[in-house]
Amino acid sequence: MANIVRAEHQLVGGLDIARALRVTTSAVANWAIRLDDYPDPILVVGSRPVWDLREIVQWANRTGRAPAGTRVELKAVWSPHPVSKSPVSTGRNGATL
């Protein structure tokens, strides 16, 4: 039976991709430069590209670049708790964010 790696839908950099696919960051950089079918980054922060992990996972599974004996899968992330928009006290001198 194959191992399953579950990944949340999130934006990731080259290091995150390398860890998820068990390759070096150099391999990720080479794929991004040399492979026409490698997903385009969603945005660039500073000089670093950022990808949607969902697209990377689909690409890795489609091209067989997921680790041997492993199929990388996404899991849905849902929280029943809404994000609070109230100010948060830092506890220092009564400062509020």
C-alpha cells in the first residue's frame, strides 16, 4: 500500500515544495526553469516565486514526480470558528493590535 502525504491548500515556496516531494531545492528550481508543464507561480514575493500547493501536487502526481511509493494528496481545510476581527491585546503596556 502506498504512503499518502496530505497537504493543505496553501501558497508555498521552493523549500516547501522540496520537502513535500522529497527532493532538493535545486531540483525544484530546475523544474521551474526547464519544464514547460511545471505550474507557474501565483506571485513573486521579493525575488522568490510562490506557488499554489494544489497545482504542484496535481503536477507531481500527473508527472510521476511524487516520491516513490507515495501519492501526494490535498486535504480540505475548514474551521467552524470564524476569524475574529476584534482587537487583540498584546499584554504589553495595554497595547492593542
